[in-house]
Amino acid sequence: MYLDDNGTGRVVVDAADLPQRQAGDAIAGNTLAFGAVNDYQDYPGFIRGIARGNYNENNLNGFVVEICRKINLQRLSEYRFADNLIDQN
């Protein structure tokens, strides 16, 4: 599970469980350039290795938005929507 409180009461992200990044994820612009499919799982190393010309506030924010979007899509796939109600599958 991407987000788990691990008994701490705080939700944390387990980077190893993040989805793979695809080259198409970086095409939209305002994000960090695609490096490899493990860009999300190894985000600390990936961000440190970004070329200076690609590293700026907008691109870093866009990269975070990418990750959050994928997490939300995965979490929503666990739910069923019917008659304006949401329940777990």
C-alpha cells in the first residue's frame, strides 16, 4: 500500500511501492525530465541527479504532482462508484 500509517497515526509513503514512471508521464511539461522507470521509487537520487537546466521550482512541483496523481489513481481503483456512493471493492 502506498500510504500506510504504520501505527504512527501519520500517513507515510513507501517509495518502494510507488508505480513505475513512463516516458509519457514527463511529456506534459512543467515536470522533471524522464530518467528511468524507477524515477518515483528512487526519487531522492533522481532529483539530486537532475541537470541544473531542468531543475527549477515549477518542474519539481510538477514531478510531485505526477507522483500524487498516480497514487490517487491507484487508491481510487480500489473503490467502486455507484449512485453517488463510494464503497471498497
